[in-house]
Amino acid sequence: MGAMHNNLTDIAQIKQLRSEFRPLLIGLYWPSLPWGNEQLSSSVSFDSTSVSSLESLIEQYAHRIADTETSRQALKTIFQAAMEDIAPDYMPLEVRQAYEVLNHESGLGNDGEGAAPGSDRLSFDPEGIFEAAKAEPVDFGQFNLNGILMPLRVLSFWKMKDRARQFSETGALRSMVKMILPHSEH
């Protein structure tokens, strides 16, 4: 916003065309951590007998990424594998397939640079993400979204980016129109 406010050349040009012009800058905050950098709740137990914690995680991430039964099944596969080994030497085939299902269910595009936010990513490669994450240190004392869960972190980031785009294109625009033109028909 500071960059827009400090662009005095644009402001001067519009004031030459419309002397009554007064700039109005509105900032909207989208509560998403960078790169889906979520920490899992400390109340979550990763004891393999703790069904309620597993179900809680599945629901939490289904709401974040894709709220379907198919995605819940994929999330269950992913979280169960993480409970068994958060940092395996390789990504098990069933986990890779679960990530591919989850990516499909998310409805995210992969149109690359220049595409709409959320679709401006390359093809989702859970194995490549996992391999890159292996270079990062794993904290065995706190369960987080590293290791075999890193592709989940990446999907969460892109889904939040897509939701931010949808919000700005729909809800934010309607709110701004109501603020700027409160008595007109919109």
C-alpha cells in the first residue's frame, strides 16, 4: 500500500484530469501464513491409537483444501503414514497417490507464472516437494508440516492463495462498492 500511496506521479496526473480527485487506499488483510506455515495444535496427539486427533486433523485439512469424502480418505492415508514415520527415506506409493487425489480434489490450476493467483503454480509434484523437504531439518519434538507432510503444507498455501483471490474478486469488491457508493444501486 505504501508503494501505491507514494506514487505521486500517478496522483498528480489524475488530479490534472480531475481536480476534485482524492485518493482512497483500502487494505484488506488475508489471514494466511507464508507458504502454509501452519503449526499443528499442541493438543493433537500422534499416538496411533488416538482416533479423535486423527479425525480432527482430517477435518481441519479437508476444510482448508477440499471438503469432500474423497479428500478425507486421501488425508487419512497421508496422516496415518506420517504417524508411522514423519521422515521416511522415500515417499510411499499410496501417499503419493493420496496427494495426487487431494490435489485433484482441491480444484487448483497449474497454469504457471502469469496465471490467476492460486493457478500460478507449476504442476503439483508431491515427490519432488518431499525430496526437497528432506534437506530441511526435521523437529521430532514437535509435529509440524515438514517431512512427508510438506506437500500438504504446499497445497494448503496454494489453496489459501486461491481463496484470497476469490475473496478479493467477489466479497472484497462488493464491500468496497458499498462503502464508496452507499446510496446507489449496485
